[in-house]
Amino acid sequence: MEYILRGEDIVVNMSFLEELAGDDPATIRILIETFIATVPASVQQLKEAFEQHDWNTLRQKAHSLKSSLSVIKVDNLQEHCNVIETTASADNTEKIHLLITEINEKAKKGTGLLLQLLQQLE
């Protein structure tokens, strides 16, 4: 199995997934399905916390999402979450908004690549 997926403007690195699961296809499938099931909802929660100017929740959601992105890395989104986690405040709304927009777009693309991979594994 290929552990680096490339799409238009996106790279999904699953090397750590390989370390966790080894060559066990069932475990790999479960971890990918979990990512697909949880990351879009986490991104939505991140957006909602930002829209409500709920900086504490925004930091918490960024931290949680960062953890998910440590197993399956989608471009530099883990670093974006780290920036949001450490700088979320009313003083940084423009920067935070740009980061969340990029997280949203790339998470969708990454999830799409992972869905394609799951179809190939069937």
C-alpha cells in the first residue's frame, strides 16, 4: 500500500499510520474510516467556535484536531492547528480565519483521497 497520497494541491502522509498498524489491513481501514468520520465534524466545530468568538473552545478543538492529524498528516494542517491553539484571540481573527479556511479546504481534499483509497482496498 502507498503511504503517501498526492492530489491536486494536497499531500496525505500516512507513514505514522503504517507504524501503528503495520501490515494489518483491518487496522489500517479502521483508522482511515475513523479519520473520515471524525475530521470533517471537528473542522466544522472549529469553524463554529471561531464564528462565535469562543476562543477557549477554539483552542480545545484545534488541539483535538491536531491529534487526529498526527496519525494521518494532511499537508501542514497539524501546524495550522498548533498556531490556532497557541494564538486564538480577538487580536488574530484575520489570521485565524485564513488558517481555518485552509484547514477546511485541505481536510476535504484529504478526506476525498482517503475515500478513494478505501474504495481501492475493497
